[in-house]
Amino acid sequence: MPPTWPRAVLHLDMDAFYVNVHLLDHPEHRSRPLVVGGKPNERGVVASASYEARKLGIRSAMPTSQAMRLCRDLLIVPADWPRIRECSQAIMAILQEYGPVEQMSVDEAYVDLTGHEQPERLASAIQTHVKNNTQLPASVGLATNKLVAKVASDFQKPQGCTIVLPGEESPFLAPQPVRAIWGIGPRTAERLHELGIETCGELAAASLTSLKPIFKNQAESLLSRAQGQDDRPVVAERGQSKSISQEWTFNQDIADADLLRHKLRQMCESVSHSLQKENLLAHTITVKFRLSDFTTFTRQKSLDVGADDLETILALAEAIWQEHWSLGQRLRLLGVGVSHLEMVQGRQLRLAF
């Protein structure tokens, strides 16, 4: 008898997506350490690393200058965003043939397969369909909920297909580190470590009374997630972000212009990457800074034509900062944000401002 699925949720996560999109058009770069990211001499970061590069310790979000030190022969290429979006749209179109799709990013989505007689057979079929039609590899996870499906898709990367049958959610999660669970970040993991809790199984077995003094209202949610419980639905239409921002509070007040400029660039890079990942353009750029006496300023500039590229966002952010910051003034906090967002419809030439 095939298992009865009360719900069936598939999570698809493309493998080294930006790298593999590049390899579609540059097959001569296969089998060599490769990253998609910014230039080392411009303080760029790794957006995606090939598995050959990962074997050398290179990871996403690592400065490309550090990646170069790990591999002198590393090939660094920029992200081809029009091609990435084209491939993403093709993938999502395939997924929509099987059920409602909740797209999380250009390379990740949930598909609601509830109602299919044997969804476990569909998992590998969807994976194969995506690979055959796009030439891009993916890993998939199938479970009764989104939380477990996401952990499953990461379980056997690359090109993994992991199926967690109904009733097997808790045993599957048990040996996984607590960080595998959605919503558990470094700080929460550190506090769990202080309690001697390292795995999902240890967290699932913990008593509510031992967790409540530390995690307060989040204690019950932590327990239920560790046990593989998650009732979030697959939402086919996600509302787009209204704003995207990055802030940095310094351990000590900073007055060094070069250091502040470097941090401003890092935050603009992160904001730009988030815009591109969500296929959005921003019409307003905001800079926030807090002085050593806690006086806080928020200033902004607007664009007639929306932008998602680092150069435009950084240029505006620097202009705002230079206009309102006096040389030698000590800052406690610096932040960059974008708002008045719209979906990318097409590209126009942008006039200098």
C-alpha cells in the first residue's frame, strides 16, 4: 500500500545556480574552480561557488580576495542577471505544471503536490523534467510540510532527491544540527549549545520548562519545529518586498572615512544582490546614520528610473553620506535601504544624475 499523504510539499533548490547558468554558455569552464561574484580588488564577495571551488573551502558570502588566496587559479565571473532571470522563469513555468508554486528566490521554490495519488513518484520526475528542459541540475525534497521539505532538499546535494514519508518527519530531523531548522540562526544555536542541545533530536526531547526561561514565547515553536511540525501553507502569490535594508552597529564609534566607506559599499552590495534576487528595481535610496551621542539622521534620494545595480545604489548612498557627514564625526550606526520597489519589466538606459 502506498503511503497516505495528508499534505505533500516539494521543495526545489537549484544546485550552484549562478555557476551552472554561466556554464550553459561557457562549457569550457566546466571542471575548474569557479565563482560568480565581484572583483577582489573592489572588495567583491562570492555569490555562488562551483562544487570544485567548494572542495577548496570557498563559500558564498566569502570575500573574493579570500577565495583567491585559497585558490590562485580561481576563475571569477560576474552574474549574468538577464540569463539568470530567463532560466529562473523557465524553471518556475515547469513547476507550475504540477501544482501551486511559492517562489522564494530565483533558484528556490515550494510546490504543493497535495492531492496527487503518489507524490513520491512525482519528486524525481519533476527533478528530471527541470534538468532535461533547462540543462540545469536541482535538488528536491518531499515531505508533508515546508520545513521538512526544505531540510530534505539540502540533504543529498547536489542533485539529491530525498523523500520523507508521512510519520517519518521527526526521525529524519533527529540527527540533523539545529541550524538545519528554519528560523534557527547563529545566536539561537549558540544559546541551545549552552544547554547541551546540538541536534534536532535533542531539541525535540527537551522539556518546555527548560526552554521557556531562555526562549520565552518562542520555546513552544522551537519544540514543534524540531519535531517536524509546520502548518505553513504553500502561498502561490507572494507579495513583493516593500523595502530592503542593511544596518551595521559598530562595536566602537567609527570616524575613519575609509572604513565607513568600505562598510557602506558592503551594505550596498548586499542590498543590490537582494534586489536582483527578487527581480526588483528601487526608486528611492536611503542612508541612515547614528552619531556617538545617539542623534540619528535618515536621508534619501530618488531616481526616475529604478535601479538594482551596485554602481548606482552606491553612488547615491555615498552622495547622501558625504553631504550629511562631517569629516571626523564619529558614528555608532550606518545603514542603507531602498524603497518604492517595482518588478523588473524591461531595461532602460539610465541617465547620469
